Amino acid sequence: MVLGSFSLLHIHNHFPPIHKHYITSSSSNNPKSQKNLLTRRRTIAFGPILFVAVASSLTHLAIAQQQQEEDPLEQEEDRVVKLFQEASPSVVFIKDLEIVRSPKTTSDDVNLIEDENAKVEGTGSGFIWDKFGHIVTNYHVVAKLATDGSGIHRCKIYLADTRGNGFYREGKIVGVDPAYDLAVLKVNVEGIELKPVAVGTSQNLHVGQSCFAIGNPYGYENTLTTGVVSGLGREIPSPNGRAIRGAIQTDADINAGNSGGPLIDSYGHVIGVNTATFTRKVTHSAFGRIKNGRK
């Protein structure tokens, strides 16, 4: 390296030009001459040590440069890890339970314990909208509960507080929009502090931007998948048969159980609700939608 050559030349230039000094027997007895000779010998003796020091410095410089080259990848990984850690506490796991009635059981005293009296009919995801316990999810995740006239369906929601303590509550439907495959649930969180999602907007998205899906595919809680925005302005069918326009297409893996979970951008802001998966040959795509940060 140029820096190394310069350093070595700089050090060698401090050595006395040995070939210009002549040591004779007549001067060897001179104390001043002996002192100069001893000084020169010490300087020459330190030469290899200085050389080793320079070589060691160059080695450390090379290692530092290599680490700098690796830093961008490490920084990107750290960013995704932090993004998941920040967003995942706001994601919930939803189970649709069908209660088996018995003569001793009424609609008011049914618990949410999954046993022979409570069968899991389906699972999905959702996210915490505000600190009051409102949960956003897909309509089709809670469609049986929304249309249940017999009172045998219950919605069991697993969530966590700001300290990371997990718990579950029964979710009650407070609003639905089948035309956009959206539903809002409410859970009782009195005395519990929740972490709502950071709401973004889908208006300024561009194809190629990174995006991330968090949900519970096949019951595996808090699963992260990554991808990019593959397309904008797509059209998909809603549960009531009407078209949902302006949907976001992404290649982030979204499977059964992901429905209702958030699609987030690189800043951790929710830009869509994962709502469907289409498979044609080997093409996988999923869609989400949120507009102007409003429910």
C-alpha cells in the first residue's frame, strides 16, 4: 500500500547513513566516539521492531477495511431485526372457537379454554390499532362469528402488553366491512398497556420498495416474511363477491393464518392488511390495503 511504503521510508530515513561513518581503532578509545557508536547500534537494533510495528499497523488497517466492507450487510440485518422487534408486539393471534353447548353451559359462562367443548374452527392474525383495545383484522377471519345467530362462536385473541407479557382475551366485533374484507374487534384491556401499530400510508408506495409481513401462518406465532412491493392498483375479490380495487401486491410469503396481519414498510409503518393469497403455477402473490392511515 502507498501508506505502508511511505511509513517505511519515513522510518528508514531516520537511520544514520552508516556507509558515511568510519570507525578507526584510534577513535575507539574516545568516550565520545564510543557513545556515538552505541547510539547507532541501538538505533539499528530498534529497526526490526519499528518494521514489525508498521507491519502490524498495516494488518489492522486491512482488517478494519474488510470490516467496513461487511458493515452494510450487517447494518441491513440489524435494521430488519430491530424492525421486527418494534412491530411484532402489536401483532395478535386470533382463534375462532366453536363452543359445544351442554345443558349446564350458558352463553355468559363459556370460557375460552380449548378442550373437547371448544373446537378451533380457524385462525388468523390482526394488529392493535389503539391503546383502548381495538384490533383490526380481515372480515373473513371472523366471518363465522359475525354471522353467528346461535351464539356458539367465540373469538379468542392472544396479545402482549408493552412489557412483553402475553395474555388472551375474548374479542367482540364492533364493526365490519365485507366489501373491503375488514373487521374491527374490541378486547377488554383495563389496567393493561398496549403498543399500537405505527400507521403509515400506501399513497406514496413504489414498486420495488421493501415490505414485511408479520403474522401467524399455520399457527406459528410472530412469523416474519420479507419481500418487495410487486405491484400497485391491483384488483382482488372480496368475501361478498365485489372487487377490492387499489390493492398492493407483494411477493412476501403469506400463508393460511397470516390473513389480517399487517404489511409494513421499511420504517415499521403499516401500509396494508394481508388479505389473500393467489397461486397460479409457481407464482405466489399476496395483497394488502390501507388508505390514508384510516380504518
